[in-house]
Amino acid sequence: MKNINLSIIIPSYNEANRIENTLKTVRNYLAKVNWKTEVIVVDDGSQDGTTARVTDFMEDWESLLLVKNPKNCGKGFSVKNGILHASGRVVLFTDADLSTPVEEIPKLIEPIIRNESDLTFGSRALDRSLIGVHQSLTREFSGRIFNWLVQMLIGLPFKDTQCGFKAFRRQAIMPFIGQQRIRGFGFDPEILFLAKINGLRLQEIPIRWNHHEGTKVRFFQDSLKMFLGLIQIRLNQLFGRYS
């Protein structure tokens, strides 16, 4: 693919131990493809030197940008802040641990470039044979329950809304990105919900994925917040807050 104008957003919170390897991997991959790209690391109030690590890379990587949140605001806020700073025609965000290999990027951006979709997102559930390293059985089961709740409560007919690997046409999402209200890990269903009610073409795509230790998701606390987020999405719609 040529003439790709792509922004890659990497939300990061206390990622000093692995952000260097992440950025090296992304830079090495981008050196092999003929795309116009920018990489935006959004530092979500890290206290462990993440900012310093990214700043070191910026010295010889012109297209690497650093956006700093005013404090620890959550992953949803970080992705939104990255979107607002992005300039690419296509925007993709990926987790800092690169659970989804960067080589999977074309799977998401090609349907957008071909004008087949406006928003694409990686799915672990469509083809579980692509999962290399699985999460614990407890987390996998809770993930299935959560996506069942997503279908029941807000009507999204997808099997995996939580994979941290999504791409979209920036021009299509900008008119309503300001309506995103959920700041934490439950923001993914809200983005998909907003895209759906605004008439965007959504596509769920099977991707390779590997679990990495060091997740920032707190199982009980964040699971409850994500469930309450679904209630909030439904209430926001009922009270016209997404109009």
C-alpha cells in the first residue's frame, strides 16, 4: 500500500519498562513500509520515567510525538486526546504492550483505504486459533460475559469490543468524538456505539493476539466500572446526550 497517511496512537501509563522496545518495534516496522506516518505516545500521568524514555526517542525520530495528559485520566481519555492531536487520514490505536503485533496493522487500515469501512477493530473472538498466549480462564470467561452484556444492553452485535487495536477514518469520527464521556477501560463500547448511531460502517476483524503480563486492568474494580459504563451509555442515549 502506498500513499497511506496514518497516525498511530499508543496510550501509555507507567510503561517505562517496555516503551523502548515498543517504539523500536514500531519504528522498525514502519521503516519497511512506504507510508506517511506519525506515532503519538499519550502519557497518562506516568510516574516512572515513561516521558523521559519517549523524549529520548524523539531526538532522532521526527515523526514521534508526545502528548501528556494533565494527570492520570484513564485509557479512554488518552485515546481521545491522541485522536484530537492526530493529523492522519487514518488513525489507529494500539496497546503499549503490542499484544497485537504491528504486522497486523494492514488488516485494519486496508478496508478503510478501500472505502469499505469507516471504523475497523481487531477481534480475538472471531478466530481464537490466532491467539498465541491466552489470558487466564477467569479473564477470558469474564470477557465473554462482558461482550454478552454489550450485546444485550447497548445492542452492539460484536464478539469482542475490548481488544485494544482499532482504526478509523479520522474525518468520519471527528464530528462526534467530543461526545465520548467514558475515560477508563470501558470506553471501547462507547466509541463503537457512537460510530454506529452516527451511521459509520463498522467491521470486526480477526487478528493475532498474545497476552502480556503487566496489564493495568484491575479485574474486580475495572470490571465493575466497565459494566456501569454500559449503563451510562444507555442512559446517555435515552437522555439525548449523544445528539
